[in-house]
Amino acid sequence: MTSLVLTITETLRYRGKLGQWAWVLHRVSGFGTVVFLIMHVIDTSWATFYPELYAKAVAAYKTPLFTVGEFVLVALVIYHALNGFRIALFDYRPQWWRRQEDAAKLVLLGTLVLLVPTFFIMAGHVVNYYNERVSVFDLGLESVVEATAPFAVGTVVVLGLALIVSAGASVIPSLNAPKKRLKGSKMETFMWSFMRISGILIIPLVFGHLAMMHVIQGVFDITRVGHVPIFTNLGPNMADTLTAVNFVRLRWDTMLAGVYIWRIYDILLLFLVTLHGFNGVRYIINDYIHGRLLNRALRLASAGTMIGVIVVGALAILQSVPATTAEMLSQTSQVIEVNADSDVLGR
Amino acid sequence: MEATIRIRRFNPEKDKKPYWATYTLKDCEPTNRLLELLHRIKWEIDGTLTLRRSCAQGICGSDAMRINGRNRLACKVLLQEFGENPKIQVEPILGLPVIKDLVVDMEPFFAHYRAVMPYLVNETPPPIGPDGKPRERLQSIEARERFDDTTKCILCAACTTSCPSFWANGDYVGPAAIVQAHRFIFDDRDQLLQERLDVLADPDGVWRCRTIYNCTPACPRGIEVTRAIGEVKRAIQAGKRDY
């Protein structure tokens, strides 16, 4: 932990150039995105497993704090994507290094240029929402606490378990032998390439996802009366009874050319982003946490969370609607039921 | 002109922690080097001020320090760049244990240097010259040019101690060791290529580099440090010299 404090204070004191600040922003934006990713995947899985909880989560996402958070998230993701492209480019073409500072400026400019229209559109949804629906401004702190409390508790539990396992592992001698000398690591060599290649693949996927789910239509739209969701097979006649749960289900059931296009898209995004993000977390842990017990505990917690996020996310996407959910859907929306049985949804 | 020098001082026998001391020097010339001012402080004001220096010509690499927030050699910094009334802040390079004042323990740095095997290995007997005696191994101009830049390193540690990854984790071999490795990895007379690439493919080898680019401007010899690290990464990925 002293290593982290020292790095922060000395990075602020050292007069590095733009590359240093690009790296700071890259770390912060990456870590912030992973934290959101964990919440987002688990919340969204509730649309399959616990529809009532999902409705509550979406309600929490509409509170002002989460709205600010969503704006920040979009900015972080756009910066991380553009700067990640810069890093990959100059890592594969090290001889171009003289242009890296220009590239770092271009990344900042590009982020701003993309953010202006993006924030404009997102702000439009927010303004609409508050004009149409809300008469009294409400921070919705209760809802925020309710939505984040499970994750806070989860974090404490996972860290506690990881610490216990790590302490247990400290009696195994082979895990505690001092490191002798440098020897190659195939895994580390592979991960370096993986970070760059997966990062480049993620850019179009995540920009598409942000555009479809956070910008062009956001959390304020998917439950708005009369909103016709785009990028789904949902017809205008269903718009009046749209709920967040139905939206997720219908989107995943949308077919294009005979395949569940969004299921494939989301699975791909889930795997790439989660592996990329948690490997980044592993880098951060190994850079700054050197105490054996804590280092191992954090790596265990991080790996466990990674597996959890992938399993929960993949199951939510792949599992068909359980009978109870289908019943609930039919009760809440007759129209949905009729259409869900028809060929419109490709069933 | 008058110069104000603020120095991070630390005497392990007296001080619990480092502190800043300020010295004012009269009759300074714009062409004075910072090293000369440090000498004047030591010789005229406080003889306990401790620093390393040897050649004072930017070649021996002894007097790397953090000068106004950036790693540089005190002997290569002229007063004129700081304007009419120069105010200069000097502190030891970061990431190596401070022994006293501006002197740090370079041993961890040299341990990383030794780890990359900074010497030419060639087991084949040298070629025989026209006089029947062994002669030098000839190399084409192009092959020599391939690693010319990294032969310039003077092991001053300015690059390594400018690197946030090294600050965070002293196990990282650091830019200077990788520059030295580059000098032999890309030398076609060397026969230890695979071993060199293996050593540097360690998590504490090149993979701790995050392409931050602090090392490149820190180099007093103008070595393209980050580029050299990048080329070593490419060579590791390709498993050969010509990636």
C-alpha cells in the first residue's frame, strides 16, 4: 500500500510529460470501468433471474447520482478506448515514438469531440425525463443505497474470504519461496498481446453498446411509456407496456439472419471486457500491493469476481426464460405475451 | 546574478526524515552548471552536503538527480535556462534507497543490470586474420547500426528512476537494464539471444513497462529508451531478433 501512496504522490510531483498523465488517466478510467462492469453485469443478470430486483436496479439507475455516474462512465470508456488504441499502436510500432505526445493530445481532443454530441444526446434524455415524469427533485439516496449495498456487502465478503484462503495458502511452502531470478513467463507474454488485441476488438463492440444502450436510448427510455425500443423486434404496439425486464428479454430474443444477434454480441463483449478488465486489475494489484498475504488475497478476490461475472453474465444471456418469469410477464403484459408466442420474435 | 538552490537533505545519523534546505549563492554566471553551484554550497557554505560526481562532463553518469521535478545530470544543466533569478530544486533520484543527501544506493540498480547479462557471448572461435592470428569478429555497418543507440548508455539511472512502474515496484528491472539488454539482443555477433529474451519475458522484465514514456526525455544521452524497450517486447513476441 505504501507503494501505491508513493506512486500517487511522486507522480504528482514528477514533471513527466503527457505520456505520464495519459497513463494515470488510463489506469483510473480502466479501474472505474471494471467497478461499473461488475455492478452492471450482475444487475442485468437479474432481468433473467430476479425480475423484481432488476426493476429496482433500473429505478436506482435513474437517480441523479447514477446519472452523473453514467456520464462519467461514458467519458471514461471513450478515453480508455482511444488511449488504449494509442498504446497498442505505439507498442507495435515503437519506432514511431516521436509522435506519441501528439497522439496523446489527439486522444484528449478525440475524447472531447466524441463527448460533446454524446453528452448532448444523453442530457436530452435526462431533461425529458425530469420534464415529463418528475415533479419534485429527489436524490433517491435510499434507492442508491439499496442498489449498491449488495455490492458493498459482496466486496467485504469476497475480500474476507480471499484473505482467509490467502492466509491458509501461506502455510504451503512452494507458494512462499522467495523469487530467485528472472525467468520468462509465457502467460505474461501472452497477456501483453491479449490486452492489446482484445482492447482493439472491444472498441467497436463497446462503442456500439454505449450508443445503443446508454446514448441513443438510455435507461430513461427503456421504460418510458410510448418509447419504441430500437435495435429490437419490438413492435410499436408493445411500447405502451414496456418494462425494463421485458426490454432486456425482447432485446436478447431479437433475431437477425436466424441468429440471436444481441446474445452473441453481448456474450462476446462480456468475455472480452471482463478478461481485459480483470487482467488490468491484476496488473494494478501486482504493481502496488507487495505484501504476500494481501497480494494473494486481492488476486484471489479479483479472479473469483472475474469468474463470477462471466458465469453469471453468460448464464443470464443463455438461459431461456424460466416458467415463473414467463408467467409474470404474461400477467404484467398481455400484449407482450401474444407477441412472444408469435413469429415476430423468431420463436 | 543570485541563485536560490533548494536541496532535499538527509543524514541518517542525525535526521529522522528528509528535509528541505535552501541556499542562496551570489555572483553566479548564466554559464554556470548546476554541479558547480552544488560544489560552491559544499565548499563555501556547508561541507556536509553530500553528492556524487566524477567527470563533470556528462559521461560518467554519477550525478543524476531530480532537478526541478525531472531527472537530469547536474553537470549538464546550465543556469541560463532558469531565467534572471534562478530558483532550482534538487533532490535524489527516486526508487533507490537514499544513503545521504543526494547519494542513493545504486546496488539494486546494478543488480538489475547484471540480471540481463550485459556482455557479449559467442562460443565459436574468433576468425583467423591474414597474419594467422585470431582477429575481431567483423560486422556489417547495418548490423552495427541496429543497436548503435543503446551503446550510448552511461548507467546513470535517470531513466529507471523516472519510471512510475519502477517507483511502485523495485523488482522491475527498469528501463536502463532493458536498454543494456537491447544492445546485446540486437547484436548479430551474440549467441545468447533466447536466454536474453527469456529473462526479459519475466513479469518483472519488459512486461512491467506500461509505455508511459517518462524514461525517454530523462535520458541525458538522448537514447530512445521507450523505443528500445518496445523493440525488445516485439523481439520477445516474435521469439527472434528480426521481428
